[in-house]
Amino acid sequence: METRITFSRRRALMAFAAAAYAMPTWAQGKYPSRPVSIVVPFPAGGVVDVVARMVGQKMSIALGAPVIVENKPGAGGTIGAAYAAKAKPDGYTVLLGGSATQVFGPALYRNLQYDAKKDFVPVGQISSGPLVLVTGSKVPATDVPQLTKYLKEQGVRAFYGSNGNGTFPQLAAELFKQANHLTSAHIPYGGGPAALTALITGDIAFSINHIPVVQAMVKAGKVRALATTGKKRSVAFPDLPTLDEAGMKGVEANAWWGLFAPAGTPGDVVQKLNDALAAALKDPAVRMGLEAQGDEVAYSSPSDFDAFVNAESAKWTRVVKLADLRLD
């Protein structure tokens, strides 16, 4: 009898060991058991990098493991996104993605090295923030209706500037053009400061740019802010109307960021990451840090974030098609 029990136990242990060996690494121990990497598809020191480090530091407390930032810049964020998409789906690599990587890239490039929908699962949204419609002193407009009237009168002789081809400032301006039936031509610059310089000199009539880019120039009186592009007024420019308030009903363009995991990442791991993100975004220091650059906390569940990204993709794909834009 004793011999049979020992044999049975041995067989059970062998079967359990074989099953454990076949299980993925994440299931063999408590997650996380080592550092988690946030891939930032933009250079170190930029706004997105700052967000990742700020949020990652607080997430590490909730996860009980270090969260490190890995910068993989290039091609409007698509190089870093492709890198993250190919990572092992074990919860130890996530992408800090946004409209550039999940929406604009797929709409603008025919030959991306990743599929934004199939290669990622949403973890949760981090933030959302509007852009600012600005013009220069050489343009006779102090509000949105006056600017659109001027642009219609000027036709193709009026230009708008952006931070470069395929950037959010370009696509936001194209949305503005389409909503107002404008024919203003695009001049891409090598970044936001160069576009604002062109605004000051009168080379362009308007730009729609990120709050950190325009804030100092607006406060110094070098450029004129007419409206913000969000659903509600910006914490950075509370006295500025939204485009909707200025008469452009339903026209909205928000820059947003969130976390994405490689497709195949287990659901319980995704949820643990989302829980850690939720805890991080409740921290007053994170909230204040986001508000300092004109953004607000926009936490969401994985399912709600998925629905949001799908809606954004449909909206901006239409804008890109109407503008006939391609980058390859």
C-alpha cells in the first residue's frame, strides 16, 4: 500500500512539474518579479519622456518592482511602437503610445512594421490635452470667426505651419481647414519653435500647436492665441474659448497618451498594470505635473480605452483621407 501511494505521488509530482514547465514564465511566479520597461517612442527629455518617467515612478510603488523608461525614437514614434509590438507578451514591456503611434502612423504609412490594432492590447489612458490655435500680429484677426474670414479671403495665398509632415499640429490644422472649407497651404517646419518664428515674421497665417510650444510666446505677446481645441477649456488657458465655443460646433482635437501591451499579454497582467496606472494617476504630483504642460488626467479601463482609440482612429483616418496625406 505504501509503495503504491509513493508511486502515485511521484507520478503526480512529475505531471505537475511537466505542466509547470509548459506554463509561460509570467505564471510561474508573482508578477512582476523583475523591472517593467515603458518604451517611449520619442527622445529622452521631451514631454512624452517626462510623462513616462513621472507615471512610471509612481507605478513602480504600486507594482512593487522598478519601472524603467526605454527611449526608442524615430519616424514619428513608429520605430518605438514597432519595437514594443515585437516584445514578449509577458507584461514586462509596455508602450507609451498616443495618436502618433496608434492612429496617425497607421493612417499615414502604408508599410508600418506593426499593426496598431492587432499587435497591441490597451492597458489604460493616461492623459489628454488640447492644442492652441495661434496667429501672428500681421494677421487682422482677434477671434476665430475673424481668422476664418481672413483665410477665406486669402485663399491659397494664406499658409499654415506645423512641426513637420504627419505631426499632430498638421492634422489638427487640416481638421480646422476641412471644418471651415479653407484652402490654406501647409508649410512643414523642423519643430514647433520654427513654426512660431514663421508666425511672428508673417510667413504663415496660423498654426495649431501644443501648449508647451506656444505658452511662453503667448504670454510674451509675440503670438496671439484665439482658441483651444479641447472639449472643455484648458487649465493652461482658462480664459480662451474652445473651438466649439467659438462657433465650430463639434470640432475637437486632443493630444492623448496611454499604455499599450503587446498582444497576447495575459488579461490579469494587463489588469494589474491598469491598477498600478490608476494608483499613479491619483497621485497629486502626477496630476500637477500633467497640468503644468496643459494636460489633464484621463484614466480609463482597458475596455474604455480600446473604444476611445477606435473612435479616434476612425475620426483621424477620415481627416487624412480627405487631405490626401501619405508619408510613404
